[in-house]
Amino acid sequence: MAEMKHYTLGEYVKLLEEKGMLAEYDLQGKDGEEIKLLTYDSREVTQGTLFICKGAAFKAEYLKNSMNQGAVCYVSEKKYELEKEVPYILVKGIRDAMAVLANFFYNKPWEDLAVIGFGGTKGKSTSTYYMKAVVDDYLAAQDKPESAVISTIDIYDGKSKVESHITTPEAVELQMHLRNALDCNIEYAEMEISSQALKYGRVDEMQFDVSVFLNISEDHISPIEHPDFEDYFQSKMKMFEKSKTAVVNLDADYIDQILEASKAAGEVVTFSTKNPEADYYAYNIHKEGKDIHFSVKCEAFDEEFVLTMPGFFNVENALGVVAASVKLGIPTEYIHSGLRRARSSGRMEFYHSKDHEVMAIVDYAHNKLSFEKLFSAMKEEFPDYGLVAIFGCPGKKSLLRRKYLGTIAGQYSKMVYLVAEDPGYEPVEDISKEIAQYVEAQKCPYKMIEDRGEAIKDAIETAEGKTLLLVTGKGAETRQKYGCEYLDCPSDVEYVQRYLAEYDSRH
């Protein structure tokens, strides 16, 4: 692995010019100065920084502070009037330029990693961690470091492990994490690919060794995300042109359009739980005790695999991972062991009282497709239990979720609790009232309790008969977004464990 090379300011200008992104520049004689840091966060700036001015909320004072802290030059779509003239580079589009700059600064780290990406509306996190379990078993057998991961849940790059706030980081952070992985002698990286990352160019200038497309359903439709489904769909399809091998779920809606778009990939393989003509076909899906068994037929083998994580719908996620693993040349023994032990923190985590009268599943399900899969599967797998849903919706985003989630929860549940779920600047009561009308339309009772812990406590204390709580949306997250701040809080997992223990002490 080569040591990371630093480039001069003049070389950045030349690169942007070659890409057709350069609008205007004035380096004021600093062409030969080496850039030691690339960032858009003024708090990170040190000597030798190339500072990026980005975002609707960007303020000139951020730039002023950055220049005072040692930034060499700034990159922007417009020129700023400062107290003194400073070097600047103006570009035609800051988001497009960010991916180019990040790849150049970090020396295209993805080229020396095996990067596996997961796209779709539902199942990205679970599939990413299934993949990580398989890859890590394979690496452990060779005494090699575990793989890096970039997901909605957390990020691990060999140097740090942090809780995530968004599915796919901005290009600067993304390439930094991949570079950290490379510097730590990591060979593989698994990551989720969001529609926002594809739409706004966060994964531009890079390629995935294997990408897995799981499914698509209407989501992320709002003034600040995607204006309509067509924009969302087309954004998702951009994944294929960045893929050496695309693994596609034939059971996805809009499959004809998806297969057409997948032709942009270097190679396409398919998987299905319904179509025996798929390259990877799962059949004989059944439960044995708490485990889910399924067989996979493909050109290389016809074997049974086992999942110990609940939910029949997870077979689809596992099947995509099986296909990706084979394409990466990972021996089957590690696919077996990885899937058997695979877990995703906060994803389908199962808890119960000692008398099994009250059970709870904590999961990140947060959109129409994930709710449909979760609620229907739990009704089927636990027919003797009444379902109680505890969830909310984010502020100002994915506005259609309020209708879909309220309707689905109301159809399946005997009680619904509406709680805070990253409300941002929107009042939680307003969000809950909007969801409540759809719950009520299904003739399902509900309570609006903003605090998630209080709602979970109330649901457990007032449970009548066999009850299964479905606590969704936040999983193992320990922060709640109010305004633009992320406030620390216990996770849903902690709340469930705490109040089930109190229940056990009373019974």
C-alpha cells in the first residue's frame, strides 16, 4: 500500500479544469503549496487546508474563521468579499466538485479495497451487516483485520467506530473513511448507498466491486429530498453505472425498468425467492425452532443455509449476500458461518419477559415497505400475540410515510403509540397528529407520548394478554435530533430491557 500523496493547489485547479468544473480562480501565487487537509467544516481547519464552502446554511463567517485558522484557499460556487483578498477556486457545481476533490485528495482509496454496496428502499442495513459477518469470518481465517463498514447504524474504518447520522456520508468523509481503512491494512469495505448519495454525487468518481439492489418502494418524497417517485427511482438506478458486478433482486417492484438500468453495470447476476430461473434461487424456506432455514440453488452449489435472526423477509437480504459472496470468491463455509451468526445492532432484536407474556422486537423499520414486511411477518410468526406498535416519523422529511406507517400499523395493531423520531424543527405533536388520523381510520386506538421511554414503559405496564411490541425507527441509536442538534438519550434497546426487567420483578 502506497503512502498517501499530497497534491499542490495548482494541481487541484488543473484537475477541476480537466473535469470541466472550473469557473474561475485566483491562487495569488500559491500554486505550489501542498494541501494537507480537505474539509467543509470550519472547526476542523488547520494549516494547509483547502476549504469547501457548501450548503444552504453556509455563512461567510465560516469562511473567515477558516482563513484565519490557516486555510490556504477556498472552493465555492461564488466569490466572497472578505477583509483581504485570499486565494479562491470557483466551480460550476459544488456537490459535483466535492466528489472529484475528495477522490483526488485521498488518492482514490476504493481502488485498493473490495467495496460492496447495498441499495434499495428496505434491508440495506441488515444486508450490509450480513455481508460484514461473512467477510469477517473469511478474513479471520486468514488472520487479517476485520472489514470496514459504512451504514445507517455506524461507521468503522479501522481507526474509529462512530454512530451514524446519515446513511451515506458526504464524499469528503466517505473517502476519508475508505482511506483510513486502507491505512489500517483493511481489504474489504461494506456500505449502504442511499438515494441522496446517488442524487447528490457523494459516490461519484468511485466504483463498487459488487453492488446489491434489494427492492424499491415509494419513500423519501419531500421538498428537501425527492420531489416525486420518478426522481427517487432514477436516483437509485445510478448505482448500476458505478458497479463492476450488479446483483439484482428479481422479486423487486418495477423489475423490468431495474433490469434495463442494470445493463450499465459490467456484469449482472440475479436472485429470487420466487423465480427458479434466477441465478441464485432460494427455496424450502421454513422455521426450525427459532431459526430460519432456506436452500440456495446456483451454478456453484445447491445447499441449505441458516439464519438465527428472526423475520422470513430476511431471506431476501441473505440471498443477495450469498450471491455477492460467491462473486467475490468467498468460500461457502464462511457464507454459512457468517449468516448463522449475523447480527445488526438494533435490527430485529428480540426480547421477552420471563413468562413470555410480553415480547418486544426493536427494529429500524421506518418506511412503507419495511413496515409491511415486519408487521405481516410478525403476525404470521407470532399468531397468538396481539401487536402493539411504537413509532414516529422524522420532521419535514419523507412526508408520505405518515400516511403509510399510520395505516399499516393501524391495520395490524391492537394499540399504537406515537412518539418522537428525529423531529428536527417540526413539533412532535404535529407529526403525531398527522399519523394519528390514519391509525384512527383503521379503528385502532392510539396514544401520543413524545418520550419513547415513557411510551415503551406504558405499553409494557398496560399489556393485556400475550403482547408483542414492535418498537421501530431508532433501533440501537442513542441520539434524538431536535432542531439541528443530536441530543443524547437511551436507546430503544435499553428502554425495552429496563422495563421488561421491571415487569419481571412484579410478576
